Amino acid sequence: MVNNSQPLSLLDRIIKACLENKLVVGLALAGLVAWGIIVAPFDWQIPGIVRDPVPVDAIPDIGENQQIVFTEWMGRSPQDVEDQITYPLTVALLGLPEVKTIRSYSFFGFSTIYVIFNEEAEFYWTRSRILEKLNALPAGTLPQDVQPSLGPDATALGQVFWYTLEGRDEQGHPTGGWDLHELRSIQDWYVRYALMSAEGVAEVASVGGYVQEYQIDVDPAAMREHGVGLQDIFSAVRASNVDVGARTIEVNKVEYVIRGLGFIENLEDIEFTVVKARENVPLYVKDVANVTLGPALRRGALDKEGAEVVGGVVVVRYGENPLATIKNVKDKIKEISTGLPKKVLPDGRESQVTIVPFYDRTGLIYETLGTLNHALRDEILITIIVILLMVMHLKTSLLITSLLPLTVLMVFIGMKVFGVDANIVALSGIAIAIGTIVDMGIVVSENMLKHLDEAGEKEDKLSVLYRAASEVGGAVLTAVATTVVSFLPVFTMEAAEGKLFKPLAYTKTFALIASVIMALTVLPPLAHILYAGRFRKEQLRNALYGGLILAGIVLMFALSWWLGLLVTLIGVYHFTRRWLPAGLLDHIPQWVNWLVIAAVMFILAGTWAPLGIDKGTLRNVLLVALLLALIMGSIVLFTRHYPRMLRWALDHKVLALSGPAAIVTIGFMAWIGFDGMFGFMPDLVRKARPYAALRHTFPGLGREFMPPLDEGSYLYMPTTMPHASIGEALDVLAKLDKALYSVPEVEQVVGKLGRADTPLDPAPISMIETVVNYKPEYIVDKDGNRLTFEVDRDGHFLRDEHGNLIPDPDGKPYRQWRDHIRTARDIWDELVKVAKIPGTTSAPRLQPIAARIVMLQSGMRAPMGIKVKGPDLETIEQVGLALERLLKEVPSVEPAAVIADRIVGKPYLEIDIDRRAIARYGISLRQVQDVIEVAIGGKTITTTVEGRERYPVRVRYMRELRDNIESLGTILVPAPDGTQIPMAQLAEIRYIRGAQAIKSEDTFLVGYVLFDKRDGWAEVDVVEQAQRYLDAKIESGELVLPAGVSYSFAGSYENQIRSAQRLRIILPLALFIIFIILYFKFHRVSTSLIVFSGIFVAWGGGFLMLWLYGQDWFLNFSLLGANFRGLFQVHPINLSVAVWVGFLALFGIASDNGVIISTYLDQNFARRRPDSIAAIREATVEAGARRIRPAMMTTATTILALMVILTSTGRGSDIMVPMAIPSFGGMVLAVVTVFVVPILYAAGAEQRMMKGIQSEKSKQL
């Protein structure tokens, strides 16, 4: 039992209770483990356990808090839609509470209004407010028969699953044989509704193919001959398409339901519909019209590698789990697949309609989870090696390592409880917290080991462990508190950056809290069981070790021979150790430690494989051994010689502190640039050659919002000319898709023209969106693990009789890219080369998710752009074209990517009715407009009911009577006296140029000028340079803005500007709170400032590492067949929010070593009470030497764990690497804090002593 006469703090009482109640701790731990497994986001299939995983997606939905109001008004021009629908609706919706802004779009036939609310407004509350407003619109606000609707409860980022419908045989090979209208009917009436029934789906939208309709093309000459008008045909067809019910009758005590059947079922039903009868002779519809089945007007199409197809898009409901929803959709597809239509083709093959995905976010989600899973696994292995090398104690190594999976499971519980979704950013919080998680366990375990070594044989082990844990408990708690506080700025972020990084702040906070709970409540009881526990019954001991031997044999055959052999050897050793000589027993633990180190290093080389598995196991083992030897060797040597170096530093304080001061200075210079730091110097100095050289060497870091995430696919989005018809645009799309598919690295190409049938996709027919799925560099499984295949002696891959590669665990990975293709950017460059199709613009480099995010945030389809507002569309277009010309001259802007909206390039054919002319014939304007609407545009007069399917019946003039301006002039308008007046006599028919789409923001007309940056430039720097260039052109008079015109830059860079402004306020506040926490720990300003100094050194180290990553010479050498620049992914890193988050993570851990050393310095000085400078320095050296090993162990584990992330190339590493670089650089150079803290502490003690001596002398005098 723990005996202590001193009053115990709350923390001491908790540690004591856990040590004395191991069973309770064990049961609680078992419950937490089970709960963590149930909610873990990974795809773990565990028999007998019903799992409820944390929702998973690739990245957070960082779009605006918005709702969509969609209004369809088919056949109407964008100008009509703008004037009569979009503008009045926008004015009405502006008055809603919490509305931030409204973006509106008027297209041919429909209006889309994005109502953007403040972030605090709840999603479904905003929908309710919009519905209230729409239901309360005053009469006359909108045209008759126009009904606005609220879009689906989802965002465009919810488009997680796209598919096509194709005819395929039993082997899955495409067969064709299905018409586009057949496939579209199957999609609209069967597949769509089946998939909408899957849980989590908000909408399934159709795209491509032809919607079938019954077309009645009337002949005006025949109508005139028979004396009938359009209204007669309308009435006759409507009256011929109706079912009725006549209740029931009872016959022989049986009730019969009576139905009168009259729905149109085929063409003959329409053709033989009676329009009128004269002298008992019927006049049928077919006598005055041609009745056919044909395609309805369409504003979208889908193309797959040059062939038109039919498809659909599944949209996930807001707040649902995307991964679970996609799984539900796939289950539903399996369920309905066997029942989809089949037909026998003329060649005898059977073709069945098959749902074929072409965009499935599951792969991206699994690969990002796999990247994190691999990082956590490798970090656990590194922890085992580091601890074994430092303390040579296997039990301690296993003890500390066991905390990692336990802590991660507790994080998953926290995510489930607090509603934090799992994605690559959120889970990166766990990866970058691994070092801190391990730190807590190392500090506590190392202190327990030291106390056990110093304790006597008879001393109670429980008391020793309690005393050890209690001694460092306060320091551990303070270290965690400072790290948690360092992330407070992230919780204050708002808008896109808040949505992106708040989940990371939550997961890192959960990890830190879980780690300190584990270190102080679970670790001591487990240590007591491991260090002091004994199996008193020989039978139990023999059974345990026998089971270990048996488990090892099973592992050898079932999982891994070397792992099984290792477990078997451990079991054999313990089983037979009673018969081994005493001298041999003394050496066996040491041999076991080295054997475990070798085995774990071998495993690490295979799982981490920093050189890539194509380089072979031996090279990877050698590199891992080299890195471990370099880092651990340096750490061990540093630890061994630390007392001597510290003594020298204490004797040469100024010289010793000049190194950390230089790190801080150079780091600051790397951040803001040499000119930014010394720009105040006179011109004479600034023009000097050394100054220019330093300014070139330290230009400062570029700024951007977020590093791009490699999604494994591109979204190629050019536009055609506004005047292009859908036929011409479809021809362009087919050529484009064929060209893109010709690139060998491309796996699949599917292009969309115009819009899908959903409010989430407002696009004119000139807009092309082509999803280009490219092959991974190596063939991988669903988690992103590279697969290996059999090779011959010469290294050539072998294939089976079908030409397929032969899987082989001992083989080599198969690279699918050509030799000169090294990165995904190289593939994009290849796509741009082949995609130069006449009649199309260039396209910004976008990916499916990134493009949706950009469009949700700014309304533009590019990461950067200019919004031009003005009084009319022509003026806006002129200014936009002028800006396009000037932006191409900006050095940092990619000229080919500058595209201004061609707003008024759509040809309009206007029929201007002469009111005096129609008055002469007694014809009303409404009569003329009805003829224009029906005769030229066509009008749906009824809808057929054919089982589950519904098809419109449309009336229109014959094509040859309305396909050119001369024919339109001959269209006849009936006068009251029965005469037919040609349209040319009643109206002027003319061509004009009009708008293809009308955009507005808060009712003000707007146009966009899109652009992109050149390689090597950061977003914010590009925008600032472009802004300066345009300002200069305005001042020089080269750019003149007409009255009422203004422009502003927009895009994702706005998020970086906003977050930077907030960080300027919150970051100093967080640092101040860290200082306050340190003060509460040490109760002395001087000690708190000493520990706080470590943050500035780490800050400098982080910026210095970012600067090194931008230097061409850094790590530019090859070893073991690999270039280290490529291995560590060295390239210029811009200062993004992700990098700042990495710095925030660094600030917390940067002070940990200082807290630990300062705590023991306080304890040692309080115990020894040094009374001379020599005694002060000796006490300082003793305290430093006592705590150097745990400090170096935590540093080594953090550095090596971050090295795993820096070399990771899996999906999601694009975001993890920039976050890890500051922590890596900071921790490498923050090693000097083990000198800074003791030096400053000793200097303060010496100064206080000298003041005391002087005070005594003055008293004596």
C-alpha cells in the first residue's frame, strides 16, 4: 500500500487510487477499448460486433453555409429569367435573417439562387426560413405557373458517386445495343428511385441521353384547310388522356371496382384522337399533324471516351456519413443489378444494363485512411526501437508502445461523442500528436525505472512507482496543458479555415488528453504488474509460456514466419530459463533486446519502405538502419557527453547562447525575408552587393490558403464559345475526351456538357466538366498499398495465359507510368498538350473535390479570379476583356489560364411585335405570343401515365416551318375573322447578341475573370502582384474603369487573408496563456520565461526548415539508389494555414523538455541549496544529466515519427507533410533548449546569489 503522511493533491490521489485498484482500471480500460473499436472509422469487420463508426470523408466540407432556390421556366431566355424570376426572388430573400450574401444565376430555362448564410446559422433552420419566405411571396411577384423550389438538403461537395448505364455481357465487356432514350428511361424511372431509397442519399440526378416525349408536329396548312386551331388540338389531346373511376358495384355479393381506361399508351392513341367531326366524319390528329416519339429539349449530355452515354450522380445528405452512404448505394446496386433489363443482340450475345461507376470517392477515402494507418503503425514500431535503444528494457518499450493504440482508440471515442467527422485533416491531428503521446509515457516510465533502480530490495514497489509517477505528474500535466492551449487559435478560426482545421484541433486535443490520462492512470498499474508481478503457480506459468510457443507456431504459418519465430523463441526462452546456466541468463535479456530491435527494424523497413518496395528489402533495411544509426547514434553520444558540454556552456554562457539566438534570427529572416527584416536600412546599404545577395537568398515565404490534395483524378473544365449549339458542343466534348483518353496514364475519361438534372449543377451548355481518372503510379489495393507481381531472373514481369500479371508477395510492384512521368503534375501537362481543341478555352488545374469547394466558396470555377460589377452586361464584359489582356502580362500569372466571361456572345432571335400592325387585324398581343410560344418553342399539353413511367406530350410546328428566319416569317397567326396573317407582317424578326448567362451578387450584375498562378508562385503573392500591376495601369491611364464599374479579387486566397488576420490576434494571446500556465507551474516569472524561450528557438527552427525545403541544394544527393530530395519530398513550401497549424503543434511540444528539466532543476536546487557559483553549476549539471535521457528519448521519437510522415507518399500526404515540416525542423533545432534552459536557470541563480553577496557586503559596510 502507498503510505504518505503529507497531504495529497488531487492528481496524487488519482494516481494512488489507480495503483491500488488495478481491477477497476482494467475493467474501465477494457470498456474503452471495446467502445473505441466499435466507433473506429476504419473498415474493420469484426464478427459478433455491431459497429457504429465515426462518419468518414476525404476532406471536410468547407463550402459556405448555403441553400439553393431553383426555379424552372423552360424555353425562356436568360434575360427573361433574370427580370421576371431571379431579380424579384433575390430582393425578397435578401430580407431573411442571418443572410450574408446572395449569388444568383439566370440561364436559359432556369434560375439558380445561392442564399449564403452566416456560419452560425443551423442548416435546417435556414431551409425553414427560405420556405416561409417562398410561401409568403406577394401575388404577382412571379409569372403564373412558375413555382420556385428549395434545392436538396445537400451541397455540391456531396456528389460522391457518379456512374453510367451501359450494356454489358456476362464477362463485363461492353456490348452496346441500347439506345440513349432507353437507357435514360431506365435511369429516370428505375435506377434513380432505387438508389434514392439507400440510407443517407439526398438526391440522385440524371444526366445524358434523351428524355422521351410524344411529339405532335402540326401542319398549319392542314389545320387551315380543316378549320381547326391549336386550341382545338390542345383540348382534344388533353381530353383523350384521362382515366376515371366510378366507385364500385356489387354482383353476386362480390364488390367490383369500376375503372374507365383512357390514358395514352402509344402513338396510335394520339393519332386517332378526334379533333372535330363534320357530318359524322371524324377529323383525327394524324390528319393535321405528324405524331412521333422523339427527344425532349435537353441542356446537358454525358460522354465517355468519345461515345455519348447516360448516367447519374448520387448526392449525400448533409451531415450523413459519406463512406456509409456510398456503401449503402453499392449494396442497393447489387440488389437491383440482376433485375435490370436485358436483351439479346443480333450477334446472339445477351446484353444487360449495368451500372458502371466512373467517380467513386470510396477509393480516395480508403487511401487517405490507409496513409494515416500506415503512419501510426510505423510510428509505433519506431517508438519500440527508440525506447529499446535508449533504456535497453523490453518491458518498458512494450509498456510505452501499448499507450499509442489505446490513446488512438480514446480519440475515436471523443470524435464520436463530440460529432467530429474523420477525414485526412482531422486524423492528421493524431499523426502529428504521436510524439507528444509517446513523450508522456516516456517521461513517466523512465522516471519509474530510475526510481526502481535506486530503491532497495525490500522497499514496496507500489510505493516506489507511486512516488515516481507523482514526481513527474505535475510536469506532465503542465506540458500537456501548454500543448492544448497552443491549439486554442484553431478553435477561433471561422469560415473555410475553421471547418478545415477545427476537427484537427479536436483530435489533437483528444489525443493529448487521452495520453495524459493513460500515462498517469493506466501506465503505473500496468508497470506494477510488469515490474513487480510474479506468477506464483508453476502450472500457470508453464501454461502461459506454452501458449506463447503455440501462438508463435500458428503465427509462423498463418501470418508471418519471422513474427511467429520471434514469439516462439520468447516462449521457449521463458519456458526453459530455469534450466539455463546463471552466467547465460545474465546475457540473454541483452541478446533478446537486440534481437527485438533487429526484428522490429526489419518489420519497419518492410512497412515503411522509405525507398519504395521496388528497391527491395535489403536496401530499405540498410536505409532504415542508417537513419536510426545516424539519429540514435547522435542522440546516444549527445546524452553521454551532455554533462561535459553543459559544464562548458555554463562557463561560456554568451557564446553558448549565440547559437540559439542565431537560429531565431535566421528563422525570422526566412519567414519575412531579408528585405522585410532590414528594409529600414539606407538606400546605400540596400544597393550594396552583399545586401542584394542576402535578399535573393532570403526572399521570404510565399503564402497560400491550403496545399492541394492529390485526389487521384483531375476535373478538366474548359468552355466552348457561347454561340455554340449543343450539337457542336457535344462534338467538341467527344473530341476532347478521345484526346484525353489517348494519354497512356489515363484510366478513364467521362465528360459532362451543360447540367445534370439537379439544382446543384447550374451550368450552361458551353461549360464542359471532364473527370479524368489517371492510373496510380503503381498498382495498389483499395487502401493504397502497392501490390507485387512475379518477375523472371531478368526482372521482367510474367503474365498468365490471359495476359494478366501474376500476384507474388515476393515479387516487384508494377509501375504504370512512363519513365518521364514522375508526378501527377506531369500527367496534367500531358493532358494540356493533347486537349488543345479549336473552339475551346484553356482550363485551370482543378480536381473534383477542390473544384466543388472553389465553386461553393466564390461561385467561380477557378481558385483565383476577379469579380467585375457594373451597370450593364456589355460594360462588364468590356472591362473583363481589358483585365484579361492585362493579367496575361503579370509575371506570376499563367497566361493560358486567364479567361474572362464572354457574357453577351449568345445569338438571340428577337420577334418584336408591331402593336399597330396587330391592331389593324384585331389580333391581341397575347394571341401572337401564344403562336410564338407554341408554334416555335412547343408546349407540353399533357403527360402520359405508363405504369411507373411518365412522358410529356408536346405540340409544335413542323421543323421545316421553324428552322430559319424566313420560315419564321411565314408562320400564320389567326385573325378574328378567320384569316391567317404571316408573322412577317405583324412583327420585326432580327438577330442580336445577348447573354448566355446572367450573374449577380446581392442584385448587382457581375462578371468573372478567371486566372491561375505559374509554378513556383503562391496564391496570395500572385494576387498582390496582380493587384499592384492593375493599380499601376489605372494610374497610368492604360486601364480606365467606366462609371459605376468596380472590381475585386476573389478566390481561396481570401481564406488565407482572413485566417492570417485572426491569427495575428489569437496567436499572441495563446502564447500569453502558455506563459501563464508555466507561471502557475513554477510560480516564478524568471523560470517561466526561461522555459518559454524554447518556443522561440523552435519557431526559428521550423522556419529554417521551411527555408531549406525551398533550396535546390538541400538533400540533393543519392544513396542506395534513391535521391533524398525525392525521398523527403523536398520542394518549396508556401506558408499556408496547414503550416501554421504545424507551428501551433510545435509550440506545445517545444516547451515540454524545458518544463521537465526546469521541474527537476527546482527540485534539485530546493534539495541541495547551493551556496556558491560552483555549487549552482554542479547542481545544474546534475539536474540536466538526470533529465537528459527522457528529454532525448522524446525528441528522438518525435523526430523519427515525423520522418515517417515526411517520407509518406500515400493519398493525403500532401496535407500532412506541410504540417509536419515545422515540427520536424523545430524539434531538430530545439535540442539546444536542453542547454538554453539550464544556462539561463543557472545564470539567474548566480545573479541572485551575487546580489545577495553584494547586499550582505553593503549591510556590513
